[in-house]
Amino acid sequence: MKELRDLTMARVGLGRTGNSISTKDVLAFQLAHALARDAVHHPLDLQLDLALRSAAPDRSTFLRRPDLGRVLSRQSRDALLQYPGPFDIAIIVADGLSALAVHRHARAVLDELLPLLDSAHWSRAPLITVEQGRVAIGDEIGSVIAAAMSLVLIGERPGLSSPDSLGAYLTWRPMPGRTEAERNCISNIRPEGLGYLRAARRIFALLAEARSRKLTGFELKEDAVLLGGDQSGAV
């Protein structure tokens, strides 16, 4: 069992006391559960170029009404209209279900990704944060400012071994009504999973291929894009 535990953070090979799990493992589980719950309610604390909000007025409403997290508040939409575009890409950082992930990892990913975009002469909209935002908030934002691509960095649903996992969602020609099948996702971005540099390289490779082929989603296969590309294993 030790060999398995060395390969995964999942709870395998737990010790037992009689017919029960050991007290140490029970306490560790309770702590992990508490950390996951706390991550859901962690406030967004990141300053970029433009701060927006979804139509969900508070965290409780956001959790009960996912639909409101997919659209901007009226005030935020009005603020966004000051940036008419067009742009090659709009980068949105949203709290999602783990603002903790955004707080810990989003800026580090941007520090690796933005130089790649700038060296390839991508025109970028102002960097946007969205409080109480879901993945699809990038569709409305990209549509309003005429962005050819949207990239949403968002806190993923916390797990018992990863309360701070960051996801990246790419959408070609974002507009309201896009489905999840029309996006590409890179998940588990964090030091214990996919490191910042490697994540940035993967995101950039997919962005470049998406722009070349004018599509994202199930027709854009990450393995095919990265073949001969990011195989360094660098993190």
C-alpha cells in the first residue's frame, strides 16, 4: 500500500483499529472536509485591471443560483462597454467555487503566460476579475468586447485532497449560449498538480492552435496539439 500512497493523494491504504479507521485518519478526513468547505466561501482577493461582478449579489445566492453566476450585473456590463475591442483574447479570472485557488495560483500562471502572448503579438483586453463568477461568464465578456478568444482562470470545485485547484477554460468566439463541448479545459493547476510554467505552456499551445483552426472544444485535442511541443516535464 505504501507504493500506492506514494503515487496519489487519494485516501488509499488507510490504517485500521479493529473494524474502524484509525483516529488519525478520521481527523485528517475531517480537516480536509473543513478546508474544502472553507475554500468555497473564501473571498476573492486579487487586483487586476478591471473588477467586475456577476448578477449573483452574494455568495449564498451564487451557490444556489448557478445561472446568475454566468451573466454580468448591469453595472459591470456598463463598465465593460468602455472597452469595445476588438481583441485577440480576453483573460478573465473568476472565483468560481474556490477563490482560494485564484488567490494562490492565478497571478503565478499569468506571470508565465502573459510574456508568451506578448511575444506572439496577441492583443489583450484589460485583465478582468469577476466576483461570484462561473465559467460561462467569459462568454458574455468576450462577446461584449469582441474578443476572438476568452480564457477563464477559475477556482475548481474543492476536493478532499485539493481545495485550491485552478482550472483554465478556453473558448473560441465566446458568446452567450456556448456549451461546455465548445471549450477546452486544463485542470488541477497548482504546485502539487500541474505546475505554473507547464500550465502556461499548455494554455498557450492550445490558444495558438485554436486561433489557427478557429475552434475550441471536442474537435481540438490537447494531446495532438502538444505532440512535439511541451514534453519537457518542466514545472
